[in-house]
Amino acid sequence: MAGSYKTQAKGPHSRRLRTAERLSDIAPFRVMQLMERAKALEAEGHRVVHFEVGEPDFPTAEPIVAAGQVALEAGHTKYTQALGTPELRARIAAYYRESAGLSIKPERVVVTTGASGGLLLLAALLLNPEDELLLPDPGYPCNEVFLGVVNARPRRLPVDAEAGFQVTAERLASEWTPQTRGLLLGSPANPTGVLTPRRDLEALIRAVHEREGLFLLDEIYQGLIYGEGGSQPEYRTGLAISDEVFVLNSFSKYFGMTGWRLGWMVVPEQCIDPVSRLAQNLFISPSSIAQQAALAAFDAPAMAIHETRRAQFAARRDQLAAGLRTLGLGIPVDPVGAFYLYVDVSSTGLDSEQFCWRLIDEFQVAVTPGIDFGEHLADRYVRFAYTTGEEAIDLGLERIGQALDSWR
């Protein structure tokens, strides 16, 4: 037909359809492959015990859901300001005053499309191509991808159980290069659950700032800290130490709003305008409905639910850790936050991937191999998430015991 245009596909190696080179550095999550295997087993009628998912099993607290329903009925379905509604930014600032005694200007609060949206904004805001950001290994794997999107480079700092899986100021100083732009640290951390002690965090922030560097602090698990006997943490946020850190947080973990895709950052005042320009162009605005619902997350009825669930997570941690140790598996560092155990399975004679695949295929228990979180000793560690109930934990421990007996 005259005027029509049609091309013939050139096959998988067509230059016209080639993807960006940065895609070659993005590895698939092994945990997603394990989850697919788990779903297939469940479709066959098997009951799978899930220790692999880093998502609370509790539904979003009812007061938050009700607020979201009200928002829908009231027509809160339009774009909002790029950095979030003034009401939510003010409420988050008030949360820092109530929980940590800090006076944070609402203007410094940036509401984001999940903590992931915040990390992408920070990468675009702060890093140039070939800049280097230091990351603990093991650590949250997607951090490297956010850097790659802006053609910056991650550099892993291996951390050992002997050092409590902590980056030290001395180690940071020895690894700093002319290309190093700063440090991105999670506290509490995924996958280890460790909280950086206040004294060590102060030393790290000081070491970074002495080198004119950037300190990015991921606090998405900050609400999920247990300590010993329910003791309170040493600090509620790194903002209590320095106003110049970039702090990330989220409504996903403590507040149980994973699917609502909402988070926030607190940034230094001089960064408000540039991050606003980025947010306008990259995201337009966060979800209007989620923002309205999140206002209820800080009210007393919802906070009571969050605290009850935090106590349940603490009990699950103790139950699972005790059971795994009884079975002879090693937990070299007791976690005080998040909902993970980083477990040494080298005594089984299997590497972490073999352990995970045999456990799901033969005994229908799903856990995540250490290779998803870095390279350092990744073949000997697996991550258990205690995001499942007490009965399922007991069943999982029973099956793991059977697995270990059969593999000896």
C-alpha cells in the first residue's frame, strides 16, 4: 500500500534494537528465580515456607486503608506538588520532632515514589559519570543499579562478621580515592540486620565530610529496631548527628505500605530546588492517594498497630534464630533491626546457591542466597526473612532439620 512503512526484524542481535551497555552490568535477582520456583511448587499443591521475601506479611494497617478509601471518595486523584503535599511533608517533619526531638523544616522533606524513587533522585542529583560511591558488601543490590543509571560507579567495601558487618572510619579512609564521591550506608542493614552504633556512625560521617564527601543514609528499617529486652535504640535517625547527611526512609517496612510505593528523603536546604526540578521531570509527583493515606500512618491508632507488629517481628527473630542455631547453622552477628538473619551455611558442605536450590526443590523452603547481596563470602551465607508467622517458622525449621539430616 502506498505510503506504508514496514521493516523486517533483524533477529536478537539487530544493532537498531540493541540495549544500552549498562544493562550488561545488571544481574537478575536469584531470589526472583527462587520465588518463581516456589510459585510453581504451590501451583502443584505443595505448601512452601517463605523465608525469602523482604516484605511484611501483615496487611496495611486498617486506619491507613480507611484513609486511602476516603481519599478516593473525596477525589484526591490528581497530581500533587512534585515534592509531595505540604500536609504530608509537615507531618513527616513532625514525626522527627515526636520520635527524635529534632526540628526539621518541612521544606527539607521530599516525598518520593518509594525509597527506590528517592535513591534514583539522589543518584541523579549528586553523581556525575565515573564518580564512585562506596557501598558495603554485602548490601542491598539495587543500589548499584541506581548508580549505573547515571553512569556512576559503585565500589564495594567487604565487611566481615568479625567486624560486626560494619564499615569503619579507618577502612573508609584507606579506601578513599580521588574518584570517591561518598558513602551509601544502610542502618539497620539489609541483609545483615545490623545497626551502626552511634559512635561509629559519628566517626563515619566525620570521615566522609572531612574529605568533602557525601553521606547517604538508608533508614528504611529504622522503625524496626528491637535491641535487647525491647530497649530503645541509641539514636532515632542520623539527622541527630548531622544536618548534612541525606536520609532515606520509606512507608514500606515499619508502616507496612509496600504496594503503595511511597517513601521520603530529608535533604540539606541547598538541595531543595535542584531536587525539585529533578522530581518534576522524572516523576511529576508521588501518588496522591498514597500520600493522603500515609497521613494516617502517624496517628495513634495506626502507630499502636505498627508497634504491636514490631514486637511480633522481635519474637519471630528470636524464634527463628534459636531454631537455626539448634540445627547447627551459624548466625555470627545477632541482628537488632530489620527482619533478616544472615546465616552461615558453610557447615553443610554446600555453597549458598546449592543450599537454597536444594532446600526449595527437596523440602519446599525458600531462602535467599548471599550472592544476591554482593561478592564477599557470598558462597557461605544465606538470608532468612522472618516475615512469616510463628507456625510457618516452626514448619520451616522442621523441614530444614530434615534437610540437614538427609544431606549428612
